[in-house]
Amino acid sequence: SGLPRVTQRLWVLLQVAWHVAVGKVQKILFPERMKRNLLSQRININQNPAFEYKDWGPTFFSIQYFFFVLKVRWQHLEDQALQGGLAPNSPVVTLSGESRRIWDFMNGQ
């Protein structure tokens, strides 16, 4: 969109803060309903019997969750592709754990 990057980041911050705050309140007021809701989602962690809800459920809507979602959403602001324009130069991680940009990685840098 045509908004300045700072405005976009502020808007994303407010959206994520609202999402986490509402989720946290719902977890406090309706813990069993939130558990059923999270378990009904089709995510890989629900499909793995080695992971139980008690191990990963409390992490939803935590401060770590907030910062992770905020970081991912801010990174997605940079991923913009317009028809006829350049593709996003998204960050990637090599098998050795080194962080690079996809264009540099493709060029062997």
C-alpha cells in the first residue's frame, strides 16, 4: 500500500497486540473452549502424538508468541511483488544456519 513503512509497522503492532490481548483474555475466561479451539485447528503439532496440548498450548498468546508473530508480520511487509516488478528478496537460512537474502543465495554470495 501507499502508507509509509513506519505507519504500516505501527498498524501491524496494534493488530498483533489486539490479537494477543483478546486471545489472552479468552484463555483466562474460557480455558476449555480455547483448548478445544486450538486442538481443532489443522496444524501439524496436533497431528503428532508426541506433542501434548499441555506442552505447547500455554505458549499461545504469551509474550514470546507476541514477539514472534510481530517479527513475522513485519518481515511480510517487505515481501511485496508487483506484476512486472522484481520478486521479494526474502531472508533465507542456509543448511549451515547462516542467514542470507534469497537473491544473494541464488547468486552464490
